[in-house]
Amino acid sequence: MVPFAAVFAVAALQAVAPVPQPDSIRYVAAVEIALRTPADRSDLLAMLRRHATAGGLHVDDSSREFRELAPELVPDFVRRTLYVGVWRGAADDDLEISVDDAGHRGRAWVIFSRGKQPALARRMREGLLSAIAHRWPGARRLPVLPSGGLPLAGDLRLGPDGYRIARSAASGYELPATSPLVAPR
């Protein structure tokens, strides 16, 4: 539980400002899935487990434990209802996929890291993204920052091709208004 919480604490800092980080934990892709029913949540967890097992990874669903611990760690995280990691290695030393709904309850963010074995992580990512698109055709791509982090949910604007960063927030991420990650006028 502690290593997973530490990774998310680092990720939260990445979203605010570029921070040097190991290449393995840099985000390379992210998608948002609307979880409207308990069946949606169950389907997502089952999909993660199927793909993890086939790829030699394992899934840790720490959602319940995190809800119990969150008020003590970070009171603002109490809104989180989903907290899942997909790991390579028996010692949880390579987090390749993380899933949570912090700050965007009911909308699971499936976040893919580069991983310590990028070719294996890419295969896992491509297969899972294909399965997600099939099951949730309305899944929305999230912009990954040049720093390898993600913007805050409140700084995103939905467009026809997924999310982009609000123009008013672009400078906070050190992005020019002309960046393809920034929403058009």
C-alpha cells in the first residue's frame, strides 16, 4: 500500500510542475472511462486482471484500503473510490498501469507508464486500450504533459477528439497556447 501511495504522491506533484523522474514512471498514455454502474467497475477490473495475467503482471485493487486510510494521509483524497495498480514483478517494483477516480469521481483514469521494460509495457498498453475502446467506445483520451505527468482534472476541457488543457491553465504547465495539448479558442 505504501509504495502505491508514494507513486501517486509523486504523480500529483508531476501534474503541477515538471519534475525530473525515472523514465519508467513517466506517463505515456491515459484514457478516461465513465463508470456509471457497479457492472462497469467490475468489467474494468476483470479486463485489467485478464490482460495482466496474460502479460505476466498482477493487479492490486487497494480501493477499500485507501478509502479507510485516505482521511489520515490526505483528506482531499477521501473522494477517491477506485485505486488500482497493475504491476510487473513480484515485489511491486514496476507500476505499469494505474487506475483511479481522484478528483473525477465516476470517471476512471486509466494511466499507462513507460515501465522498466518499455516493449512489454507497450504491448500491454496497446492490447488494453483496444479492449477499452471496444467495451467503452466513449472513452476519452487525456493529454500527457511533456514532463510525463497529467494535468489536473479541473484544467481540462472536453473537445471532439478528447480532452485538452484549458487555455487559461496552459502557462501553469509551461505550455504555449499553440501547443496541441491546449484547447483551441
